[in-house]
Amino acid sequence: MNKEITCTALVQEKLDLLKQNTNNTVNALLDTMALDLAAKVDAKIANGEPIGLLEGIPFGIKDVYMVQGTYTTASSELLKNYKSAYTATAIQKLLDAGAIPLVKENCDSFGHGSSSENTIFGAVKNAINPDLVGGGSSGGSAVNVAKDYTVFSIGGDTGGSVRQPAGYNNVYGLKPTYGRISRYGLMAYASSTDCVGPIAKSIEDIRIVLNVMSGKDIKDQTSYASAEITQDAILTSDSIKTVGYFKNFIESDAIDAEVKSDFLATIENIKAKGIEVKALDFFESETLVSTYYTLAMAETASNLSRLDGTNYGNRIEADNLKETYAVTRSENFSEETKRRIVGGNQVLSQGFSDEIYLKGLALRDSIANNFENDFNEVDIIISPVTPSTPPKIGDSLKDPHAMYLSDAYTVGFSLGQLPTLTVPQGTATGLQITAAKNNDELVLKFANFLKDTI
Amino acid sequence: MSKIMTVDVLSSIKGAQPSEAVNKLFEVIKNANTTNNNTFNHHNNAVSLNDLRDDVVIDSSATEKQIIIENFPKEKNGYLVVSKVIEE
């Protein structure tokens, strides 16, 4: 490391940028903690002690992760004064590696949204054009990385919440294989697809941060042990012979003409490198979106049922216990959060559950089977990230159903629990690279190949 | 149980109604063809029983306990106050 700038000066510079920023990316600055940690790194350097790869690197945290003693609001009225009692495993691993947390980042409340407009802290503005949305739900995180306010940020991806804002702001964003990173301390939205995901400006940064956060954690029984992905392992892509894409994604009426032509041009570039490209059959966008939202709403209705103002949160007293619950939840949840909770309770209620919830699970199973068969045919699947470019701020909230449909290209990979990376190339909102479960390494390999190819 | 509960009661959200946007999603599911009707085949997401964590109580740190108390919404004379429960 060159010593031209101290860690303290670097951290202070980033804190100043975050404080002054007009993109609404900040829910809370962690300035005292960050400057204390930076002083320790400077002392180590001054003493000639060796420092690790992430030591002194400033990063951001979506405001749905617990960091002991900091406010964790989920951008909601209900938790606007809630303080984390403990620290999420993924964040603790970064702290242990010496990374310095600067900021709790704005996002859609409880991850409910695709634009980062569903927040009490004001809509996140896109890094490239501030009239447009920052994407969501991890919008603040993607914008901070794009604007160089943080070196990397940790978002959360349930149905595309890391990949879509990464695409909207032209940075890298990874949803790892489900379970590769512990969810302990990530506020639960839909537990069966919730993933911790890094956002950064390079594949190398994604690799380093992913390695640090990965691993089995007894506090999350769905987490699993994985091998480190080495720098050398992802340099060559000789093992990738066949790439697939879903032809119905591209033939859909909903896709923007330019996104379509750019995507097809990318396919031609890949073919020109001698890689075989196969057009694959897949489920209709409507089926994917409906399956995802049906299951996610059922899970979020259950996960958020604990938020009743009894032990924590902004309790609003009423005549009795049940009234207190109802008033607290009615006044403190956003319209979108209420819509999803009510939808989830519909799904799970008697008379509906067989017809909708169980059928949703069966569809998810078929989707997963489809992926399994596809990965017998191809090594990698590529896809656009979104059908269109980012909407103007204010437009998405008018039509929730249209917002759900805008997630058509991201939700399938979530249901399959597959590793998927957004790269800022190929279309105006990037490309998604997906491999079979547990094959995160292959995704990064192909990203390196694309970086040099297109 | 024959008592019918409406979604506002189930959700503890006053005046909640099913939304049109969400009902459209459900319609798609109802009309979808599933190739398998066996919901729980090999893609289930259950955790293996062979790899559970030790069944031991781990005490929280003093800081953690202190923050949990700080987060409690209402306190009176050193007691944490909860809402009055009325038996139905």
C-alpha cells in the first residue's frame, strides 16, 4: 500500500462525500465507528505491521443488516429508532478482515420494492441520471458504489435486489448461491431466497468480498461450507464451451428494443469467440413473477408478523393488545409492505393455500428442474437484467403490478437459488451471468471473459 | 374452526383489503399448468437433520441485553410496560 493518504483521510473523505450527497443514499452515517477503526489501521501501518487485503477499505451496508449499536431501520417508520443488539455474521466477517463500515444505506422498506422509492428517507436517485430511480431494493448501496462513496457495499437480494440496482447504476452486483453466505443478522424478507450480496466496481473486488463473507455458520442452518475462489482460478475461461439464453425473454413484447438488440449483439460476440450459444425454452415471465411473488409474500407475511410493537419498534398504544398490534402495524408499514403482508396472508389462508401456495411451490419445483436440465446442456446462462431502462422517480409507485413484472428476468434465478452476477456490460442495464448451484466460481470466470470480449 | 377471519384480522392491519395487483398474480398461478403435482420432491429446502447445531443455551453479552432493553417501547418505574390484554 502506498502511504500517500492515511486511512483516516480516506475514510473522512468518503464520509464527507456521503454526508453531502444528494442521491438520498444514506440512512445513517457510522462516522465515529469508522474514524476509530481508521485510526487503528493507521497505527498498524505506522508500526510496520502487516495488513490484510480488506484492511482499511471503506464499505457500505444496506440498512437491513444488524451492526451492534447502530440503527437498523429497514427504511421503515416502524423501526426508525431500532438499534441492532448484535452484528450480522457476514458483516462481522468483514469487520474481522479490517474493512471499515461507513454507512447504513437507503433501500426499499424491508426489501419491498424494485426502485428504492418505498422508503421513509426519500427516493434514492440514480447515479447516472438523478431523475431516474436508483433501482431496488438495494438502491442506496448500488448508487454509493457507482459514485465512489464506498469501495464496495453489501446489499441483500431476494428476487433481484442486488442485481437490478447494480444494472441500473452500471456496477457489478452478485447474488451468490443461496446459503453460501450466512443470513444471520439480515432482516428476513423471504427466507427461502434471501441472499447476502456484494456490489462493487470490479470482478476482483466481488471475488475478495465474497470469499471473506462465505462459509458455514451455525446461526444459519441453510449456510454451507465452500472453497475459496482464487484469483488464478477465474482468469481463464477455457472450461466454458456452451452458453445458453432464454429465447422467450428476448422475444417478449415487454423488452425494450435497444436492450434486445444489444443483447443479441452480445450473443454474436460470444459466438465469434468460438463458444456455442443455445437458445433455451423457459417459463413465461408472468409465471415466473407470479410464482416468486406468491411465495415471497407468504414468507414475508410470516416473517413480519413479529413486528407488532410489543418488544421493539414504534408502538402506538390503543385500547387493548390486539388494537395496539393493529394500529401499530397500520400506521407504521408502507402501502407496499401492507400489500405484500395481506397478499401473503391470503395465500396462506385456508381455502387458498392448496390452490395458490402449494401450486406455487410445485411451480418453483418445475422451475428448478428446468434449470437442472439446462445446466446439463450449457455451462452458463446469460440474460438481460431488466426488460427496460430505469423508470423516472414517481412512475413505479403508480402501478405495483407493472413493478412486479419488471422483475421478470431476475426472480427465476432466485427461485432456483442459483449464483447470478450482474455485469455492467452488454445492455444499458447490464447482463446477468448464471451458473449451476454452488458454481459461483464459473460465474466470475465468465465475467472476466466478457470483460475482455465485449 | 368455522370462524371466518378476514385478511385485515389475519394481517393485524386495519381496513386491509386484497389488492387487484396481487390478485392478478394469483390468477396466473391458478391457471398455470404444473408438470408435477408432487410438491415436495427433491428440490425441497429443508435442512438436513444430520447437521444441526448443538442444543445448548448461549448467553447473550451484557451489551446485547442492554440494547434489547433500550429498544423496548415503554418503561415505567423500572418496569417494561406491555399493552393490557382483554380476554375475549
